[in-house]
Amino acid sequence: MTRSERLPVLFVEDDEDLREAGTQSLTLAGLAPRSFVRAEEALAAVSPAFEGVVVTDIRLPGLDGLGLFRRVAAMDLDLPVILVTGHGDVDMAVGALREGAYDFIAKPYATDRLVESIRRAGEKRRLVLENRRLRALAERDDEDEALLGESEAIVRLRRTLRQIADADVDVLLEGETGAGKDVVAGLLHRWSRRRSRPFVALNCAALPETVIESELFGHEAGAFTGAARKRVGRIEHADRGTLFLDEIESMPLALQAKLLRVLETREVEPLGTNERRALDLRVVAASKADLGDPSARRYFREDLFYRLNVVTIRIPPLRERRDDVPLLFARFAARAAERFRREPPALGGAVLRHLERHDWPGNVRELVHYAERVVLGLEGADGDGPSAIGAAGPEPTLPERLERFEAEAIRDALTRHGGDVRRTVEALGIPRKTFYDKLQRHGIERRRFADPDA
């Protein structure tokens, strides 16, 4: 049931006048009631997948309201049942609350009071079913967490990967930081005939220019000062497998020419030798820049771009697949709970609202960190520090709001820049000392945001 749909209500009342009046009032309140004279009839309309609320009088012919509640609870304890009682039935209703009934309302009751209780119960039911749906999806044997989802963008991406995984073509991946380019590269390898051979990954931005050539092409002993032993380069090591070059836009121009030759000849020439070694490899390159835009590839060889651009796949950012965010959060939270030995958190209304409204500039990586903080109780729905998930509390003061905003801004900047202090400080526009002071004040650990591939 979506929020725009009317909440279904099973309304059980044997008094004809009360039943008709109650049904009319609930309809006018924007609900979708179905009325019943007998509890047995209502019970037949209930299942664990029922999305609404049961409202029943306690005094009924045949199976009474308490019996109906117990039958419903045996089927699904989380299905809300509201009991309508006469004055003499209050003690029984209180006992039913201890057994798990959602609420009781004494006759005569105000319609507003009943409607309010139904709506609160309906929101609880929505959250229960949403958590169940997410848990069921998260527990499926999907190929990888970052590609979980049912949005059109992610379904189309999975379909494209399946289509090209076994084709021996080089692939260029484009996507924002944290969007899952490394995940997609890994899937292209695992879904291909090369799956039993090496998957060799290199982050071109993480290695100094002085060593990246040796890392890629390898060298013979004595090829340069300090080269005491022969070293097989990443390219040769990927023979018969897949070579993944992340952040290829950061590769030095001189190396781009050498890589172009490798791609064209499928041969590698290690440093310190004239011997060329034949290769059977697939190259998957990734860039956070749109290399199809000439202005974005000012320092990237045009011929190398066109050589790599046999197949280009764009990885959608989280803001373009918002419907998948709660599911991803559920998977990441479950994984974090297992690692931290905590109970997996339920998705309260406040958490869901935050997941829906936040733009996630750090994409999947940012969502992983957020899920970990929630599991640890270090953050609630809106970056507001230790709190009960979804719990109501006093209105925060303006200084408290500013503190929370500052902490979240720092976390977002750290996520976007993979924990890099220099780039984070530049983005925030504050001195380095001030940055470290604020990390300490907000209890933020920079290392938790560091890119593991850096």
C-alpha cells in the first residue's frame, strides 16, 4: 500500500446503526472500511499480508472480539487490532493490550479519537510490512549489495551487464564517487568466462607517478635504481583475466600512450627489456568524469578514449534510484549489525523519511557509513547523534540544530572526498586545525571515511 492509497479497515460491529454510522465516518475520514456483523466473516478477510487495521467490538455473537484478536495475533502478532469496549469490558481490554492488542476505545467514543488511533496503527502496519519486504529482498542471494534494487535504472544496469559480461570487449564505466564502479567491474568479471582467472585492480589516482609505470608494466631486475628483482606488472598478471583501471582519468599522459599501445596490440613490454609478451585480457576502465565531454578530457588522450569507448556504462547515482535506498540501507544495516554484534534496527518513520529526502552525494559509500552509525546508536535519522530510531523527542534548540548541521556537512564532505583531508578542508573552506578541532568535538573518525582503494 502506498501512502496515496486509502488505508483498509475491517470494522466489526453487530449493532446495525453503529455499524453504518462508523462505516460512514471512517469513509469520510479518508479511510477504506469494510464492515462485518460477525468476527468469523472478518477473520476470513485477514492474512499476514493484510495492509490495514482491524477494529472490532468486544461483544459479538459467536466468536467475540477478544477471540478475533487472538486468532489474528496467532496469524500475525504485528497486525494491529483496536478493541471497542463497553464500560464493563475495560478490564478485559487492558488484559488484551498486555497480550499485544494495539489499542482499546471505550463506548461512547468520539470519531476523531477512533480515526486517530486507526491512522497511527496504519502507520505502524506500513512500517512493519516495509521492514519485512526489505528483509526478504535483502536476504535474497543477489550478486552484490550495491546493485540490489528494483528501480528501473538498476534493473536496466543489471540487464546490460548480463548482456555484455561474456563478450570480449573493453568497457568504460562512468559514475560518481561511491556509486559502485568497482562493484560493476567485479560483476563483469564474475559473470564472464574469465571468472576463474585473475581480476586485477589498480587505482590510477592512488599511486605516485614515479611507481605507476612499474606497477602497470612490470620490470626486469636492474631496470632502474632499486629494481633488485624482476616484477610482473599488473597488466601481465591479468593475462586471461580482467584488468580494472579505476580513476583512469588520473593516469599520466605518458602512460596513456603506452596503455593505448597495449590495448591495440594486446602485448606488454616490461621496463628493462625489449621483449614483448602476448596478452589475452579484458580491460575495464572507470572514471568519475564524463570523458565523452571534450572539456572533461583535457588531460586525457582522445585516441585512448575512443579505444576504451567500445562499450560505455553509466552507473546511476543513488538520487536517481531513490526507491532502492531503503533496501540498500536494510542490507548494510544488517551487515553492520552482524559485524558489531548488535540487533538489526527496524526502519522507523523518521529513518525512512531521512532515507527518502537525503540526496546522498557520497552515494553507496555514504549510505554504508550512515547505516553503520545508526546501528551503533551514534546517529539517528537526521544526523542528530545518539537517539532511539524514529523516537519522538523535544524540539531541538537552534544551537543544537547548527551543531547537527555542521557535523553532517563534515561527514558529507569526508564521504565525497574519500576521507582525504586536503580536499575535504578545501571543500569546507576552513583551516586544517579548525577541521581537526571539529572532528574531535563531533566525535567523527576520519579513517572511517577513507577510500579502501586509495
